[in-house]
Amino acid sequence: MIGKLGLINDPFWTKQTFSDMAKTTQKIRVTNDCSSFATLYLEPWGEDYGMFPNDEFEIVAADVEETFYFHISHTDKNIVIYAEGDLNAYPAIYQNGNLLSCGHKRQEDSN
């Protein structure tokens, strides 16, 4: 029956499956252009990275599905980067080429 529908000879069905989706690398740079300290959060993991004024981070998601994207939200003191569209994605955060760990330059809330 499938042969009668022409699906077996269709290049899409014979060459591509969902597991064969192309992988890509997505990256963005984030700079704290404010005159005060800010905290960058990586979600959905809840990781935090401190940013002094003029600090620049590069967030890299390697080997992710084409559906992956970054969603960015910010307030006066926080920058939130959401990794969306690929449940297996886990972006890395770099500063000047150095891999950062959660808690980088963390400052305790003074409230």
C-alpha cells in the first residue's frame, strides 16, 4: 500500500527521518552596558552568572536541533536567557574564551 502511494520512492521519506534533523550551533553575546552589577540567569536550569559593568559573555549551544532558539528577558538587575526548542540543549557560557561555571562572580543580595 505504501508503494502505491509513492512514499517509498519519495526522496523526503527515503532520506530524512526525525532523528536525522540537522544539528547546528547557536550563539549570542550579552554585554552588561549598565553602570551597575547584573546577574545573568540561564534557564531552565536556574544557573546564575555575575556581570560587572562592561562584562561580555558568549552563550553557545552546540549540536542543537534547528528548532533551538534563545529567548532573552531583562530587568534593571537581571538578564535571563531561556534555552528554548530543544530539550537536550545545554548552552555553555564563556568570557574571553574561558568557560564559566554557575555562580561566577555571584554576589549575595543585600536586602
